[in-house]
Amino acid sequence: MKLFNLLVSFLCMVTSASCGAADTDKFERYRSLSRSAPIELTDSSYEDITSKPRDYHVAVLLTAADARYGCILCREFQPEWELIARSWNKGSKPDGLQMLFGTLDFSDGKGTFQKLMLQTAPVLLVFPPTVGPFAKIDDAPLRFDFSGPISAEQLYTWMNRQLPEGPKPPLVRPINYMRLVSGITILMGAVTLFTVLSPYVLPIVRNRNLWAAFSLIAILLFTSGHMFNHIRKVPYVAGDGRGGISYFAGGFSNQFGMETQIVAAICRVYSGLICNSIASESEVSKVIVTLLSPV
């Protein structure tokens, strides 16, 4: 009896060791296929990579990137998904934390889509390990449904919350050299344009009369109630109830568009008279000073 128990224990140990070795070999085999991009899966490889036992996490994006399916979101998110997989594979990870990234397109995985009863795409499934230090009792895959456009940063944050605690590889976006070159070119063009046009533009910008005119126009617009007309959408004129036209609204919280123009014209006339008066007094003062100054 003791001999039988020892034999059973030995067979269990051998079976466990062989399963662990096979599981490790499977992870290494798939990892060699995903060093720079997610693994392109089919129905059979999807079943194999997600089969039990597994001592690694698996993130599978079920998508329909082919143009004939018309999934714009699938095609737009594909580069973001590849960025996530590339950043994870190249970054440093805690000991024992293993993860594979795969992509199953509808063209290659119609059976899987039917089995999962998926009606929309893309959908992300994250399978936790079933054995090892990070194994979970509930080994059902975690599902992320895309409700709209999403960035790699947003999805990567969600994925990190589903993984064990500890440092994770940072998400690293490659340098967009085209945008950098475009920015430098635009900046150099702006500097060149400013250098060429500055002799003609600066005198206009520094013209005090021009700024005075702009300031006066702005003051007249705001003091006459022009902004009030735009905000409240007031009528230009209104009837007075007796067949005539009313240009001024009654009360303190109402006004017409014509009323604004009349007030602006009155202010413009008064400001012109004041400016002319000041200019005349200045001319008279200059003449008096000239006459009284010693020869």
C-alpha cells in the first residue's frame, strides 16, 4: 500500500513538472513572436494561447480592421494597441509577471467571434493566469468594451489596474519627427516673414492714431450697448402700437438696435467736438508761448 502511494505521488510530481515545462515552453514560443508587435492570432492559436493551465496573462484584442467591415474605430486604434504591446515587451517588468499581447481579426477568427457572441468590435479580453504566484480563483477573462475613440494611455491605465500591484513598464511613444520638423519649419518661416515685413508692419503697429481709433471704436461699441444687442438678440426697431415706429425701448432693461446706433452717433459727435476743442486750445497756447518768448 505504501509503495502504491509513493508511486501515485511520483506520477503526480512528474505530471505537474511536465505541465509546467510545457506551459513555460508555450509562453516562450509565443513571446518570441511578439517582441515588437502583438501576435496575429487565428481561431486555433487563440484557443491554444488562452488554454489552461497558464502561468501568464494574455491580452487579446478582438477587432475587425479589414476595410470591408467598415470599422473605423478598429483601424484607428490598431496603432495604439501596437504601441501598448511594444512598450510592455521592451520595458522592465517585475519578476514572475508574464504577459502576452495578441490580435484576433474577424477575418481570421470568425469561429471565436461566434463562440463569444460578439456583435461589435473592437473588444479587449484580459485572461489572468490559472497557476503560479499571480493565479486567480476566478479565471474568467476581464472584458473592456470600446464606447468610442480611446488613447493608448487610457487603455494602458485600465490594464494596469487589472494586473498585480507593482511597477509596470512605462508607455513610451516614439518621437514624431515629422511633427518636429514641421514645427521647426513653421517657426523659421514665421521668423523670416517677420524679419522681411517688420519695416512695413512695425510703423503701422506703432501708430498711435491707429490705436486711438481702435480704442475709440471699442469704447463706443461697449458703452452704446452693442454687446447687449448680441447677447439678448434684441430687435432693430419695434412698432409703437399706433402704426408708427419706436426707436427707443421703454424701461431700464430693454433697448433696440437702432437706439444703440443713435447713442453711438451722439457719443461720436461729442467726442469729436471735445477733441477739436482741445486741439484748438493747444494751438492757441503754442501761439501765446511763441509771442511771449524772448527773441
